[in-house]
Amino acid sequence: MLNIECPYCGLRDEIEFSCGGEAHIVRPNKCHGLSNKEWSEYLFSRYNPKGIFIERWVHSSGCRRWFNLVRNTITNEIYEIYKMGENPKSKEGKIAFKKNWRGSHKDEFNNLEKINVKKKN
Amino acid sequence: MNLITWKKLMSKKRIDNFVTNYNKKVFFNFDGKKLSGFEGESLASALIANDIKLIGRSFKYHRPRGIMALGSEEPNALVRIHKNDRIEPNIQATKVKIFDGLVSQSQNRWPNLKYDLGKVISFFSRLLPAGFYYKTFMWPNFMWKTYEYFIRRLAGHGKASDVHEDPDKYEHIHFHVDVIIVGAGPTGLVSTLLTAQSGLKTLLVDENNYFGGCLLYENDIKINSLEGKVWAYKISKKLKKMPNVTLLNNSTVFGYHDHNYITIAEECSNYSVDEYLTFPRQRLWKVRAKKVILAQGLIERPLIMSGNDLPGVMLSGSVRGYINNYGVLPGDEVLICTNNDDAYRTALTLHNVGAKVKYVLDIRAKAKGKIIESVKNLGIEVLFGYGIASVNGNREVKNVEIGPLSEAGSSIIEKTKKIKVNLVAVSGGWTPSVHLFSQSGGKLIWDKKYFCFKPSIHVQEEMTIGGTDGSFDIKKSIDETIGKTKTLLKQFGIRTFKKVNLKIEAPSLSNEIRSIWRLPNEQGKKTSDKAFVDFQNDVLTSDILLASNEGYNSIEHLKRYTTLGMGTDQGKTSNMAGIGILSNKLSKNIEEIGTTTYRYPYTPVTFGTIAGNDIKSLFDPVRLTKIDPWHRLNHAKYEHVGQWMRAWYYPQKNENFRDAVNREVYNTRQSAGILDASTLGKIDIKGSDVRKFLNMIYTNDWSSIKKGQCKYGLMLKEDGMVMDDGVTSCINDNHFHMTTTTTGAPVVMSWMEEWLQTEWPNLDVFLTSVTEQWSVISIAGPKSRDILKASNCNVNLNEKIFPMMTFKDGLIDNVPARIFRISFTGELSYEINVPSKHGLRIWQKILKNGEDFGLMPYGTEAMHVLRAEKGFIIVGQETDGSVNPVDLGMDWIISKKKNDFIGKRSLAITSSTNDRKQLVGIFTDDPNKVLPEGAHAVESSKEKTPVKMIGHITSSYFSPNCNRSIALGLIKNGHSKFGDTIYFPLLDKDVVSAKIVKPCFFDSKGERINGL
Amino acid sequence: MGYSYLNLKDKKVLNSTSCFKKEQILSKNKDIGITINYHNNINIFNIRGNYKISDFQMLVNENFKYKVPSSIGRFNQNKISFLLNLGPDELLFISLGSNLTTIEKLEKNLKRIQLTITKVSDQYEMLNLTGKKVRWILSKGCPINLDKNFTVPGLCFQTILGHSNVILFCKEENSFSLLILSSYLDYVINWLKVSSHEHGYKIFN
């Protein structure tokens, strides 16, 4: 029973949340240009490391907000929790983020981030 | 604590003039015999007092067994407890607290404990070593069922209750604390006192009824000149008065989970409480602590020798405990065998109550110290370098054979001497109780001096103190505890501490131990290999050696192959010896062998405790609509749709299911029907980017829908498969009202929120769930317009003004209503949305007026039939997550204009694949035969098995409007097979033939929709 | 045909159609640990949007004489209304009684400043829970730290109670309000009864 600090509601028991799997998966904007293999990778392939992993969770029984979480899959230690749309700032988070195997979509992600930043009025 | 001296009872084993906490005389029953005891003492203690040594029969070999230990580490004495309707098997006699009228029974024996026929198995013991079931009972194959029948009867411990209703109440409680201290022994109490005095919210938990831990069982520890248990009592009284302290006795911390989440099973009221269902019997505490302090102490290990499982062989510390705490004497002609100093305290205790200690055998070559001298001074003979070769007796210890050990300790070097005894107290050392520490993820280290694993690397916010920490000197422990606790408290910002003055007098023990994991048998004598390591699962030392010989050299493999440590006692007294024997066999260091993974629960937890009050009506919420009281009043039958209970059909008089549904379906198309559709999901979508958003979520185009119009939409998952459908209406450019299926409501809401928050946060769209805000009353049928007109509705229902797929706002009986012209039946239909408070009233108003027009209510079954007659799909019935819109013949709903929408890319792959199952209609050749839903289709009735299946039936009903059976199904390449005959082999061996037809059976031109 | 109908004007009928039968069970010591009462006439509005706008603050202050609660998990109240901050872009406004004109004015003005307001008065039921044992009883099914030093008046939580999602807010030391989806009312009342049985409870409308 993890103790998760929702960035909006504070520390809550895991039972209030649902896990959304691997984080930082960006939906390809030009999906029709992708090969079937690349598209199926986006749809189905998910990273499953033994060690530091960045995943996303949603506070389903609370504020219903999505956020990102850096967790050690062996010890369940949580290193960092940060809002959706942001990048990790902790040491472990940065290492795991760099290791992101979805290299081809990194640029898209960065572009999207710029749009989000602009949006905040 | 009532210090009343009590008198000698009929029982021979109670010590004269002994002072205990237990003083109310009660009668209880064991195996049919009425016995006396004191309320609150353990059943084990009461049985010892009544000189009952034989308590049960062992798991595999049915050997006679007795009480070995004091508390939850007891492996042998499992009993079955009765009180009226409450029956519980496999409870340790050491944990049962007796009360007046307790009925207890021994287990695993037939016909009775003394003369158990199962003993016969012992003669076959050579056929039953560890892992025997991988080697025996293999042939012939078909005999396994017979073997299994007998093995099941012979194996196992207790028998479960025959009563199916548990009369007791259980509950859960969530609790948040600053500090939790597990174990109320001397160090636990000191730590709690310091923590409590600093004002932090504190929780102290202990397994036993009284706090004090080892202080309750020893008589040679004094704290501040008070006897140990008196000091403990004073401290617990002090703690009880503090408002920031919660004390939990009779509670076991059974699990240490992530992030300091601690689960505790509390025994709230023992069997004697008769108030069923009001007060909980057991309570599960779910505690989140900022800091955890583990002070669970040490568990003693036995020595292993031939015959060590006979009743009368006990752990030496436990012998002391029975004397000091309960005032009962397990035996008066005693032999003590030890490898450490602690057992000498037992010699002193026994001597002081008048028992005769024949010898103290110390397997160490030599040892010195105060305590050894004091034993010698009493005239008790201490033999160094001696061991027990065998323990002998029929159903209890009668004598032991002792002899001097060789230098290596691997053999007895002289002829053995026979000593007549009735109690053997053994001590093989003490193991820190590191279960919870290990569950927390902490790593252990091997201590060479004290021959045990102790905590080394702490992973969570916890600390270990006292015995748990591997500390064997009580004075040192307490000093360390004070220091460690202060350091912990400083982390809370606490700077000042009350002075803690503790003068501790305790025996000093050098505690250097010698380890001989299996004491040797007598030389020359035929070696009996009945030297038990795990008593509960009947695991012998030879089993461990056998497993190793067969290649199971890892401790985890050894555990599973031999079942060492897999009993309800989880190897508390046996795991260490197993590791030791394996390490000797492989000539490896113990550190290299390591321990098995410690898992929760620490001691068994009942299902009742885990279920709490989530049973019966509270197991899963039952959701009802606001119109439900009418359905109930009119005897509707219900069906579950997710958590909702919806009216399924409304039988009149003596109608059965089929008649009622046929009537409802027929009547709806003849006059009109009314349905409670309030459970359908409704989502209010607002914002300037709504159209953009809907264009991504739905397959069709939403850019041009005008204010007041409704449109049917299909939602796909990113893999192109149908996820949900519904009608969405445009209230204005920035405000849409979406509907979903009943079970889809929360799913679609979460789905859309996910996209908006994680992928398109730049879209100005906001969602609010309004499923329960509106009651939805659906009227369908040619008379619906007239009925609505007659219900005080101020909306102009003229066909030109209010066409199909539009909605209007207005009033019905002065209640604000939004009326949608949407049809799920193909008939003229109005879906009336009113705020749910008014749902019941408007339903009644419409129905009352409508009765004259022939209006009848219809339930979900009739609704299913009506839409099937028109070939409309139901998501979840025709689809199962692997069906895309093209399969359903719904190409028309996929926009050709749109650049992108969720699922579009995947459709490019899946819609072009051949051999996909496609939605078609099925007409059975016999029009009265209704195929069962799920029936599989095959191409020919003559094929030999295995036959290729080409599809299945998704919906199947009898249609009174078509006057024949109708069905929808997904058949491979169905869209190119219209007119073909296919076959459905059914479970009753019948093979039904049917034709593939277009999936619309009634009003295929759609002429009835305007009711004209 | 001849279907049966309920006389909705009859109070007895209304009471029997809901699980809100007046009921009382005393504890062993003859106390009542928790009192559950049901708020009949409430209006609830869900306000969503990026509302870090001073216009909105002014509006609320003008009409209700309190400020918009500053952080998520807090609420402000006056005698007739509550304003709960539930999320980064979500507020819940509860009005006791039917003071609709103020709400309608609020709605018009909110639309002007591009906040969305959705009426959800029938979506929720509001239960008021008072009594010495409220925190203990709620802890049986709610994982929040309900210690009186932690959950102080002014805090609100979106959490669970047993199997139902709830919005819980603390009005006073021993006084809480619970907002639940109306279809879960039966379940929650049943849950409260089972959990309060040994402490004594009183339910009224």
C-alpha cells in the first residue's frame, strides 16, 4: 500500500489511485507517416525495468488529476512526483528520463511542452 | 492486577502459594474431559496444570506431540475450539485464553488421541520422506484419484467448521500515528515512555494480554528495585493515562508493508462474549506510521536430537515462563540440555520451586560465569561436553540417553547412560525476531558471536531495539534504546527529554554458544533418524540431507521441497536449524546460505478479519435510480448492470419471463412503452474547443452539428476497436451533452479526462459528470406523441417543429425538462430528461396518463429485443474489445474527411484484414428455435472434430413482432455470406441449422420512426 | 393494467421510499455516538475553468462575503453556503435552501468571465454527521488521517468511504458533512449503520 503524495491533494493511500503505466509516451502527431511496426510500438510496447521507472498515476477517487511518479520497482521507494507536462527534476528521475527508449518522439514531446507553457495565461 | 494467592486445586502441577494474574476459577473441556483452570491463562498452561502431556498428532507421521513453547512460536499444540456456533481449527493452545465453558479438541487423530490409527503411517515412514509425492503414488495413473482421497483424509491438521454462517462481526480501522512501537517488552516500554512523554501520537502493540514481554516470564530481572512484571504493569498504567498514547494488547502486527504501512490483527473480544454482530470479534488496523520501532525480542531455538518431538521436550525458556507466569510445573524430574548460558536460569527456577534437576548438559567443552557457579552451588551436576543421544518414551518422555561428545561434536564417545526424566528442557540459542524487519525490505547480517541473523541495513523509516536488534544483554539494550529513541525523536524536532532513570538488575550471561545442529546418536546403536527440525510439518534432519543430495541446494528450494518452515508457525523455531544443517552439508558459511524471504502474515490471520464488514449487503454497493420505488411497488424483476439494479421485466399476474417480455415488446410497437433509462451515462462538456475534442474522440464529424441537434457517435480505443457509443447533443457551440452506455459512464469519463490532461492540455474543454443529475424516462411507440401531449408538456411536438435527432427544452408538469427525440427501438420515441429529484413524479404522471393509450412499462430485456429487431448494436454485447466499426458494418460512421481521430491509424491495418468476424443476422431454419447467446457457428454439420469455429451468436431472442426467433452474430467474412447456411452445435448435442441474413429484422426501411 | 402508484404527498410514503427511515439505536452505555441527518433542500454547482482571475474572487466575495478558498482541500462557508476547492480547476458550490437568484446572478457573471458552471444539485446527497464517535466511525472506511489535530475545520477531501467515492468536509471538531452520489445513498447509510451499531446512532431527515 504505497503512500502517494498527490501534487494537488497531498499524501494519500494507494487505494485512491490507479496506475497508468509508463509515462512520457507522446501520441505521434503524424501517425499516418508511421510504419505499422512503429505504430504498434506506440500502442502496445511498454517499458518494464527492474529498477527506476517513471510511471503515471491518476487520483481516481480524489481530484482525478494525472501526474508522474518516479519509483524504484524493486524497493517501491518513490523518488519524485511531478505534474503532468513537466520533466523530472530529481537525480533518479533525470537518469530514468534520459534512458527513455522512445527516442523518435522526444522532439515531439519537447514541442508539446512549449505549447503547454504558452497556454498558461 | 489482582495479587491474590490461590489455593491448590485438584491439578497436581500447580505450584503451591504461587502468585499470578489469573485467579477466577473456571471449568473447560478438552477432548471430552472436564477440567479446571483459571480464566485468562493459556489453554496450554491449564493443560500442563492438569498433567495432560499429549495434545495432538503430527501432520505426516501421526506421532504423539505435546506443548513445546510459550507463545506464537509453538509448532505442535494445535487445537480446535468450540463455543456454540463458533468453531475454529488450528489454533495454538498457547494462544487460547480459557474461559468458563470452553470446549477444545485435539486434531488429526482417529478414533482418539491416545490410540490414533494414523500411527500406522509411521511404519511406512521410509516411503514418506521429503518430496515423496514426486516419487510415489505415480502409478498407475488412474489410481491417483483413489490415492488422493486417502491422502486428503490423512493429511492436514484441523477440520473446518460445518456451520456456514459466521456469527461474528469484524471490522477495519484506519489509523495514523507518529510512532508505532511493536512489542511491549522492557525495551519497547522504555521507548514508548520516552516517545509518549514528548507528546507525539504513539501506538504500542503487543501480542499478549499483559504488557511486559519477557519480563512476564522471568523472575530474575529487577528494574528500579521492582520485579520486572510489576515495573511493566506500572509503566502500562502510566501510559494508559496519556491521551496521546494508544495501547493495543492481544494484537499481532502481522505485516510490514510499503512506506511504513503496518497491518495489525486485534483480538477484540474472545469467545466468551455473546453479543453477536454488535461488537467486532477481530479488528484489522491499517496503520500508517511516520516511524516504526521494532522491539519484538528473541525466539528460542530447540536442540535437535533423536526423539526430540516427544511430549515432555520443551524449550527451556518456556519452561521458565510457565513456572513464572502461570505457576504451573511441566515436570519435576528434569534434564536440561543447552549450548548457551540462558538455560542455567531455568535450572535455578526449577530448583526454587522444588523440582529435581537431574543434570545440566552443556554441549560446550567448557564455560564459566556467575550463573553457572550458582547452579553448581545448588548441588546440581553440570556436565560439559555432553549431549543427549536420544529421548525415549511411548507417548511422553520416559527417559533420555546421555553421553560425552567427541571434540568435533559429531559422535558420542562412550556408552550412554540412561536417565529417568519426565521433562527435558532444551536450549539451542536465541534468534532475534526479524520477520517484520525483513518484510520492510531490511537486510540481515550474520552475527558470529551469537549465531544468529540480525538487522543490518535499514530501508524504511524504522529502527530495531533490544532482542530484535541482536542485543542479548538487557542492561545494554535499554541504554541503547534510550539513545536510539532520543535520536529518533530529534527527527521530529524534539529537543528536550524527561530524565529516564533506570536501575536494572539482571543476570549476566556470557552467551557464547556452540553450534551443533544435530546432536549425534549413540554409537553402535541402530541410528533412529527421528530427529525433527520442523515439528509442524514433520521435517527430519534426514529430509534436509536428502533434499540436498537431490540437488536442492538453495535455501528457497530446500524450503519448498521439504516443506521446512511452511507450516502455520512459519518455521519460527525451525528455520535456523535448517539453514545450519544445509550449511554444514555443503560446507558453506551460513551467510552464504542466507534465509528464505520473510512474508506476511507473521501469524495466521482469519478471513473474517481481512473481509471486515465488506460482506453481504456491503460487499458491493447496489445502485438504484430515483424511479426505483415504483419498480419495486409494481413487482419488477431486476438484473445487475454493473453496480446498478435495473428493472428487467414487469411480470403481470402469473406471467413467466418469456410471456412478460413478449408482451412488453409487442405492446411497445402496438401502442407505447415506457423505460427507465436513468442509468445511462451523461457527461456535460463545456469550453471553446469542444468540437475539436469530439472530433478526436468520435469517429464521425462534429464540426457542423447545429444548436438543438443530436448525433449518434461511436468511440474507438486507439487500437481501432469499439469502446463505447452514445448520442451527443449540441446545446450551443461551447456546450454539448454526451451520453454513454450505463457501464461505460465512468470509463468514458476517465478516458476523456486522461486525453485532456495528458495529451491535449491546451484544449479549452471541461467535463462534468451528470449521470445522476438527470432521470431519463424513455417513451417509445406510435402513441408516444399523444401520451406526451396529454402529460402537461408545453413543448410543441409537431413533426416539422420537433424532428428526429433534435431536442427541446420545456416544462412537463412545471418541472424543467429536456426532451430528446432519439430512438433505440426504431419507433417514434422521446427521451425525457428531468432533474432526478422529480424523476419519480414525472414517471408516474406520464404513466398514469398513458395507461389509457395502452402505455406499459418495459424493462431491459424488452429493450434488448426491440433494438435487436432493428439490428442496433449494444457495446459489450456485439462488441468485446476486438470488434471494429467495419466489422459491425458501420463504415458510414467513419468520417472520410477527418485527418485524425483516436483509432483511425489502427483502422488502416485492421479494416483491411481478411477473415474478420463481421456482424450479421441469423435466422434459424426452425423459426421457434432460439439459439443460446455464445453458441459457436461451424460451416458444415458433417465435419469431424476438431471443427473449425467461424463465429458466435452475440444476441438472441424471440421476436413477437417478427413472430420468429432472431439473432445477431459475428461470423467470419459474414458480409459476403448472406444467404449461406451455417450450423450451431449445442451443448445438448443438437445441431441447429440457420441462414445468414441482413442484420435488421423489422421495419428495415425505418418508416416507423416518425410514428406516422 | 392497473399499476400501483405512490402518493408522493404523503410524508410516510416519502420516508419509506428512501432509506432515511427515522431510526435510533443506543450503545451499551445508552449513548448515541453519531447522528446522521440528511439535508433535503440543497443546490450544488460545479465550477470549472482556469479561475485564477480576480474578477471571480470579487464576485464571490460580493455575493457570499467570503473569499475563494486559497488552496485545494479547503473550503469557506457562511450560514447558507459552502465553496469547496476540489482541484486545480474545479470548485464546488453548495447552497443550503433555495436562494436561487444569487446563484443565477453568479452563473451569468461566471459565463462572462469564461468559467463553466454546471448544476449538479440532484447528482449528490448531503449527509451531516455529528457526534463524539464520528471520527472513529469514519476511520473504519476512510483512509484519511481523521485525527482531530490533522483534520481541522475548514478542510475538505475527495476520498472513499468503503466502496463509495465521497467528498468529506470538516465543519467543526465533531461535525462533518459528506457528499455522495445519490445512487450510493443506500449503501452509505447501510455502511454507517453497521459501523456505528456498537456506538449508538440516530438517523433522521
